[in-house]
Amino acid sequence: MVERRIGIYPGTFDPVTNGHIDIIRRAQKLVDHLIVAVAVNVGKGPMFNFDERIAIVNEEVAKLTSAQCSIEVRPFEGLLTGFAEQAGAAMIIRGLRAVTDFDYEFQMTGMNARLNSEIQTVFLMASESHQFIASRLVKEIARLGGDVSSFVSPNVCKHLLKAIAAEKAAGN
């Protein structure tokens, strides 16, 4: 029996952008099973709560089914290497947009390798058309009334507008 290659693509996904989806599509070519790991990470002050982010990512990846690679969305908290071990993953997939991402990712890769040298980190460079997309900027543009339709799917755009309306109603 051939062992499945399992990879993990972790992130906060607040919200999931076209850049994230691009990395997921490309990661599908590297593994047999991809786990999109949605991190709790309340330190970032997410627009969407944990359950909302999981639901939205599930809605987005449902469109990406492939005979070569199954995709699963899972919540995670704690050490990424521990989560990867538990899932049987041998690969962590990370997207890089710019040099500024590299410094942080380089440090994290070194730490993860010290925690578990069996788990490899693979970097996928953001596609040219997605290099500038950041969830933080998408939220800021949306909050200021800008058009984010080229950065997120129509479904995510709908969720963003609903969340912004709720923020305004709450007086935030």
C-alpha cells in the first residue's frame, strides 16, 4: 500500500482570499491530502469568529475537489508541528508574497525543524496577480467602502459586507 502524502496549509484565513485559494490549488499538486488548518489566533483580532472562518473556508474549498487530492478543513490551536504530527502530515505548505514574509517564515521554519525534523516546510511563491493581497488590507479596504471583489470570491465578499454591516450596527 502506498502511503498518502499529507500536507498542511495553516493560516488565520480572516478572510480567505484569492491568494489563499491560489496556494491551495497549487498545493493540491504536491500532496494526496491537504488539510487547510484554520488557526484560532485571537491575537490578530479577527473580523470573523473561529466558527465563521472555518465555515467560510469550507465553502471556498468545496469548489476545489480533485481526484488527485482531497481537501479537509480543520481547526487548530497550539503548536503547528504537534498538529502536523497528529494529522500524519510530513509537509507544511506556506505561501510567500514578498521579502517581508520570508524573514518571518524563515524563523518559523527553523523553529519547526528543531521541534520535528521529519516535517518539511515547502514555500510556494504567490502568483504574480496575488502577491499584494493580504487579508488585513482586504478588511481595511472593505471597511472603508472600497471594492474588494478582485481580491476575494463573491461568497467571501458577501460575508465581508455582512460583517461590516454588523460592526456598524454595533457602533464599531
